[in-house]
Amino acid sequence: FGGASLGSQRYIWWNFVSSSKERIEQAKQEWKTGRFDIVPGDEEEFIPLPEG
């Protein structure tokens, strides 16, 4: 997006950014199982993982 190169590939999927595709897949599973903390002040709405 901008700035100096970090020297390796980055992968972006929805809210997840990583240098590893495997870590992105792990983050998807963690989101589905509720492992991420709830956003303070927004406890009433849960945004499901997009399909695809």
C-alpha cells in the first residue's frame, strides 16, 4: 500500500494480513470459533466470516 518494502510477500484476506497463507487459514478458523476478543463498545454485533 505504501512505504518501504518489507522484503517478503504479504497476503490479505478480509481483516487478516500475514506473510503466511497458512496463518490466514488459521485466523479464519480462530474467528469462526470465537477465539478473537470482542471489540470494546461493540459487544452486541458479531460479524461472521465472509464466505469464499
